[in-house]
Amino acid sequence: MSAAEESRPRVAIVITRMNMGGPARLVTSLATGMTGVRAVILTGETGPREGSMAESAVGAGAMVVDVPRLRRELAPIADLRAFLWLLRYFRREHPDVVATHMAKAGALGRLASWLAGVPVRVHTFHGHVLEGYFGPGLSSVFQLAERLLSLFTTRFVAISPTIANQLAELGIGRRKTSVIRIGFDLA
């Protein structure tokens, strides 16, 4: 790698899974479309009934790395293993920015990157399950967890003003949230 390539900022994009949909398309666009940046997508397991966009991302020129044990479902031992893998990866690779997408990757990725000393930690909300998805008790737990994670988050991105407003009403990301709408190349 040349000195010029080595000096480019490094971005680690962490996504829970590259299943078919908007978040996977967005991270592929980010990883392949940011000029002057070395980006890598760190992704977990796609479910057995879901189609994966990981090969499509690689075909578009993205570097994709599988994170062992990272999956959508809550699984404390697997989650701990995925967290420790991310922590080791961030300590070894020293990314300048960690950008997380989806809830599980957001929680594990932000905490691991903060502990590893990554200077910039950004989390994108494509939507959320902080209210109305679970019962009131579990929703309160997830809201508290997200408020605590905001202490380790440099910046939040919401893909719509509605999501940004919902987060603000829940006390998450105030004065740290930018709205960046997702755009797709329709050609």
C-alpha cells in the first residue's frame, strides 16, 4: 500500500446483517462511494430465510468482513463474542470513524469502538424499535440503553425528520442528530 493510500482516513461500517433492504444498500453505497476514504463493511449473519446483499457489495467494490456470532437475535454469549471480536478488530485496525447501522451493531459497535479509542462514532437510525414494538417494560429498557449509548456516540444520523423527532421526544440524540435522507441511484 502506498503512503498516500495509507494516509487516507479509515472507516469501519458495522451493520448487523446485509439482508435485502435499504440499510444494506446504504452501507454498500457508503463503502464504495466515499472518495479518499478506505472503508470496510463489518457484517453479521443473515438469517436463513433472508437474501444477503454481501456478494452484491463485494461486486460493487466494497471490502466485506464477517463478524463471527453477530446476529439479529438477542443471544448473550454470541453477543459477547461478537463484541470482543469487534473490540479486537478496532484495536488492531485503528479506524478513524466507526459508523454503525441497525440496533445490535449499533450497541456492540459503538461500545467496542469507544473502548478501543476510535475518535468518531456515528450511529444511523433507519427506523427504531424503541417504542410500540415491544411491551412498555422492554421498550423502557431499550430506551435507557440507547440513552446510555448516546454518551459514547459522537453523532447520530436519522434518515428522516420524523425519526429525528421521535428520537428527540425519547431523549435520544438531542443536539447530536443530523437528518440525512437516503438517496438511491434509480438509473
